[in-house]
Amino acid sequence: MKTLTANRLIDGEVVFWNAGGWVERFAEAHPFEDDASAEAAEAHAKAQGTLVVDPYLIEVEAVEGGLAPVSYRERLRALGPTNKPDHGKQAAGGADMLVLANAHGAARSTGRINLIKRPSAAPG
Amino acid sequence: MPMLIRWHDGKARVCEDPFTSVDDDQVIPPGDVIISLTRFQAEGETLMGQCRQVGVRLVPDEAVEVLAYDLARIPLVALAFPKFRDGRPFSAARILRERLGFTGELRAVGDVLLEQAKFMIRCGFDAFEPADGSRADQWTAAARRFRHVYQRAADGASPAFIERAAR
Amino acid sequence: MYQYDEIDRQMLADRAAEFRAQCQRRLAGEITEDQFKPIRLMNGLYLQLHAYMLRIAIPYGTLSSQQLRTLARIARDYDRGYGHFTTRTNLQLHWIKLRDAPDILDELAKLGLHAIQTSGNCIRNLTSDPHAGATADEVDDPRVWTEAIRQWATFHPEFSFLPRKFKIAVTAAAKDRTAVKVYDIGLRLHRDGEGELAFEVLVGGGLGRTPYLGPTIRKRLPTRHLLSYLQAILRVYNRHGRRDNIWKARIKVLVAGLGAEEFGRQVEEEWEKSDKAGVDLPDIELARIRAAFVPRGFETLPKVSPAFEAAKEADLAFARFARRNVTAHKIPGYGIIDISLKTPGETPGDCSSQQMELIADLAERYSQSEARNTYEQNLLLPHVRLDDVPAVYEALKSAGLASPNIGLVTDIIACPGLDYCALANARAIPIAQDIARHFANPELAERIGELKIKISGCINACGHHHVGNIGILGVDKKGEEFYQLTLGGSGDDDASIGQVLGPALPADKVTGAIDEMVAVYLRERRGQERFLDTFRRTGMTPFKEAVYADAH
């Protein structure tokens, strides 16, 4: 199962695709029925250059209480940094954050579809 | 034909381009032309003997020093930016101007972006074929953004340490 | 310290105005993200996991108290009330919005602060000795030259689109506190055979995937030719550095490929053809910069401070702080005070706005309004009268800034790692916190002595793990965070690259492994040996056996 994510251009906020719009909470993200609709959404998002930066698809899976990204990197993006529980999306609290925080299973470290090694992956 | 902007007297203006840029596999048309270094080394003498202006286009892999001998007869050097991030033409430009004493037109072609205007002009470029749809007035504004410079380059601008000593 | 004059300030203001215009073009869709990204990076603005990160430059790690207060305020007004000091003596703010960036740059510019060239394929923030101007150990104040290089490198039209980032460090002391051997260019100021000041030029050091110690390409460069020689090096690199593969694009690869001798020859050839006088600074400008760094305002004091001695006698904790965190100053009666940002359990290198303001106040009152930040991600007050150290200590203690752990096992260097950084494979901060909590007891830490642990969350090595006495590299292995340990690295004059201990360990085994290795060290050490010394004498075997005992 896949979901589309990006960072919002104006403020860098992590956002997720929901039926043509962008939401801030992973729980409100709309997982795609099939690859075709996923790719169509990705193409649509890539054309929104003044709204979001670098949209990409991520794998998600069913966990206790809901869905979670397969990759722990994406779980961190959906939650916030582990050293500051009062920073990031997790600070808002809520059942959906707990679902993410408690998601079991060895998360794969990647899980980004079609990860391409490009110059933008260079370090600072 | 891509738009040509020339920089002169502190201003950027759209200009007619008297030169035709010719690829290696094209027939050379009449009139003033810009050809690759390879083609220049093969046909340059012949073409220059035909009473026309012959400009030379270099890609970053080509060392600008190879033109040194012929430079007095070359009215235009075009330095290609395959990708705007490839900074080799900046060195090539400075060497052409400051070391080899080139006084002809130094044109930036390829992936040429407005946001590099100041760097290009400082390195000695005086003509540009923008790849991003930018306008001449934008190039003038971009080139004028900084009141001072810290280091000498090909544009003759006085570096800060000279300004300070003069105060 | 150097004060920005009108020209310097106008540079910053013009740059901030330019960035504002560029942001507007980006938001209006006139330039693509691909075209905007190098511009954004050259203003130190990264897009990371959770938000934009702004990397503010602190050239040669020197700040005035006013500047430190400004950083505190910006962290409060535009971020979450804290900042992160890095191994490259920059300050990172991790929760920045693009729409605020132009305003932030405007406000920074008013105080002579900026984020110019703290990222991108250009010459980055210049670093130097954190004890510059305060140590008896130096032949000259390296910051004079570092400031000269900074100006020359700023908005350099020829060198803003290099094959890759470029880092320069300058040291002038016998003891190297800048890790100069692992820089693209390392400059060691020394007195030559005739007693003249000269630079030893090292090129091609670096960490990352393939760590290298930079070879010396020129033993003796007269100081007046510093900038023209740097131009020659940068030009050779700009023309011939690889651009086909980002992992092979640093100058270290070019130097290794050509060999140091051939590379040096090409630099000399370029240098000889160039118009040196056009690049090198005239004496009058060097004198102007130098004048800013002349020590002033020091009192004539006795070498020994009765108040300082008495305080050590009276309070064991203060005595420990004095041992670990106070270094002798070149002026009698003064000391250099290290402020640890490594309170066990805290995020290494993080500093809250309140803490910054406190340190700014202390700097103003007790340290000639000057503070520093260091390669170890700590802060420092360079010019404190020993008489005043007890008062400074009390103030630091009240703000949780008096950990007496400089250079000890809990003084860990750690990058932000996967908690913040889009490039990381694993988290670094929780590992650092776990280790530090384990060794938190100050007596234990002091008994262990000097032990430099450095943690990187990925191969980019921002935590400098290659040159840690114990280096820890986060890797991803089968979907979990694993950690590769290395031993025997050093970033000092006796620089060395760490050797791999064995197979990577899962996160929950790292602290235990460190504990085992410390036990081996305490068992094996002779005399005054540091951990590094014992390792160099015994080799890997006893450490490896202890950590991987269960595998047998």
C-alpha cells in the first residue's frame, strides 16, 4: 500500500496527500488503491512546484490501530524527533500519534519508492 | 534562436545576434558563425579566410588555453554550461580575460540562469543566452545587487580593501 | 575581535535583499526548485526531515555578546527557543520556515551575522583555533588570516560552483585544536627556519566515505602570498575536480588520484602564471584586520589568583570544574573557560535561548564581551580573570552549564542524525544520551580520563567519527539501526583514522560495548596513558575480544 508525501514549500512542514489536497497528519493521508492512482497523484503533485517540494511515494502497512509507514525514517517524519517529544507533530498528541509511535515490526530503513541517487541526496 | 543579451556600460540589453551557432553535424551557412573547438581546429583557417567572423564554442572539458595562439583573430568565444552547477566556465572566462587578454565577446550559452548574472559578469562574460526565460531588465537588476566586492576579478571592480584604503 | 565595517555590513544587507528577491521568484514559480536549491543552500537553508534548517555561520567560532543575544532571540522568535552548535562552528536552527528566512537574514545582517555559504558547492565557513588570541601556544593569531580568507572567499565569482563543498581550517598553535589534517585545505601557521611567519599547506584531507589525512603540498608559503596560493589551489580543483559522481568530487579524490607531488606541481604552475599582486592583500589591509585582534583591556595581575585557589580548596566540585574546564591563558591571572553543552542526558551541542543569553551576559561582564564556539560543539569564554571564575561557575551551574566533562567520555560529539537530518541512516542523539547517562558520574568520568567519542548518523561523517578515539557510525542493517564502532582515531596533531572494531552492533548493545572497552582500558593502562595511548600500544585484540566475547 502506498501514500504520497512531501514537504510544504512555504514552511517545510511534512504533508501527506489526501484526494487532491495536502494534510499534516499521517492518519488523514489517503492510501492508494493501486499503483496507477498512486503514480497519477505523484505526477499531479510534481506539477505543484509552488506548493510542495519533492513529493514521493512511501510504503505503508497495517499496524495495530491503523496504518504506519514501513520505514522508520518516514515514521520519524510523521511523528517528530525522538529526543524532543514536545517538538514536531507528536506534540499535538492524539490516538493517531500513539498508533505511529507504538507501531511494531522492524521498520525498513528505506521504503521510498524508486529512490534515485541524485545530487540532491548530497550532504551539507 | 535563443535570446541574446549583451552587457555593456552597466546595462543588459537584448540584441540581435549576428552569429549563427552551428552544430558539428550541420552544414555551415553563410555569414558569421559560432562553431565547436573541434570544428574550428579542422576548418577554422578556411572559414576565417572567407571574410566572415568565426566564433568558437568550448565545452568545459576543453582547456581554454588551446585558443591562445588564435585568439587575436577570434571575435567571440562561447563557453557552454552543460548544467548551471558546472562552474568550470567561470575559471575559463577569467583566464581568457585576465591571462590571455581576450577582448572580444565572451558569451555564456547552455544552462544559463539569471541568478548567476553577477558571477558571470564578474568573471568577464559580456553576452548571455538565458535558458530560463529571464529578461534583460532582470539581468541589469541582478548584476547591480551588490554595492561592493571583496576580491578582484575580470570586471575590474575595485575590491573592498582598495575602497577602504582610499577612504 | 573583528568588527564589520560599513562595507561588510552592506555586503550582508545586499545579500539578504538578493535572497528575498530570489525567494519571491521561487514562490511565484519563476524558478524551479532545482534552480532555487543551490541558491537556498548558499544561504545555509536546508530542507530536512521536519522543516527547513538554517545554518548560521560563526566564522572562526568567535561571537560578541550582542551577537549571541541576537542568536538567542532569533531562536526564540523564529524557532523553538534553542539552537544546535555544530562541529564546523556553525549554529543550526531546526524548525525554520522559508517564508521567515528573508526576515531572519535581515535581522542577522544588522549584527554582522549571516548564513552565507554554509552550504552548497562553495567555500564554506572558515574554522580556526578556539583558543586563538588566548593561548601562549600560538605564533600569531590565526583569526587574522582566517578573516582575510573569509572576505576573499565570500561571493567569489569563480569558485561558487565547485565540484563539491570546500572547507578550510587555519591553526597557528603547536597543539592543533582544529583537526586541520582532515580539511580540504589545512593551513598551519609557523615560524620557518629564519623566524619568518609562513604557512604549511595541507590539501586533500577529509572524512566521509573515504577518510584521508591531507598531505603537505607546500611546507613553507610566505604569509603575504596566502590568497594568491589559495586561488591557485581552488582553480586547479574547479577545473579538474570530478563532476561525474558526487562521491568522488571532493578535492581529496583529485589529490589522491594525481598524487600529492603532481597536484602540488599543478598548483605551483598555476600560481606562477597568475597575477599574485592582484589577489594578495596589501599590507595596509592586513594591518587593518590585525588591529581588530590585538589583545586589549587586560589588567596586570599576578599569575596565581588567591580567590581561585581558595575556591578550589573549599569546593571539590569547583576544583573538578577548574581541572577539566579551565585552561591557562597567555596573560597571567586569566583563564579560558570551556562551557560544556554535553550535560549527560541532554542533546549534545544544543543550547537554549535562555542559556545563550546567560552566556552572553557572562561574556559581557567577565570575558571582554567575547564568546566562542568550538569544534567539540561546546562554548567557551576566552578571557576570564581567574578571580572571576568562581562567580562564572556559580552562574553556569544555575543554568545547567557547568558539567566538568571537557574531553571526557561524556563530552561526546554527535551529529543531529536521523531525528532531524534527511541524509541519515540512523539516529545519533539517543546513542549519545545513553552513553553519557551511563558514565554520568563525574568521578568515574575523570578517572577514565580523556576519551573522545564521536558519533555520526551516516557516512557523511558530520560527527567526525573517523577521528574519534571511539567512533560510532550509524548504519541501517535489515531495517534496524545498527552501529559500526571504530577505535584509535584522533583529530589532533597525532591524527589518525579509526579502525573498525568488528561487526556492527544493534542500538541496545552500544553502551554495553563502550563499557566493556573502558573496562579493558582501565585494566590495561600504564601510567598516564589515555585511552588512545593504551589502544595504540595494545592494538585491537583485547578490545575486540571483550566486546564480541559472546560470539565465541
